[in-house]
Amino acid sequence: MKITVKRSQRLEHPPTQASIVLEDLLELEEGLSDWEIEFIESLDRLRGFAFSEKQISRLEEIWFEHCS
């Protein structure tokens, strides 16, 4: 099954705050739960697409817990 992506769904601009937060979390080597690791890796696979507000909110919560 082929997934078609509308051009408007692709991010065509410089990195967003969410992508910077994602990078920080991907560099962590310990302290994340299994669920957090899977969530972060799933967002990494979606890089280049717009994240939902809920995804961004949860990403930021994880970042504040582990990186600030």
C-alpha cells in the first residue's frame, strides 16, 4: 500500500523548536522509559512532517523532565 503525502504536509522551512527538542532527546543515553524511547523514535521517523499539537506537547514534557 502506497501512502501519498500532500506537499503541504512537508516542512519546507528551517528546523522547528520541536525538531530541536527531538534532537536533544535522541542524544540521551539513559533515563527515558521504554514508552518515551518508542515515542521519540516514532517522531524521528516522522521528521519532515508537521507534528500534532499533542505530540509537541508530550515531546516538550519529556524534554523538561530529562533535559532541563
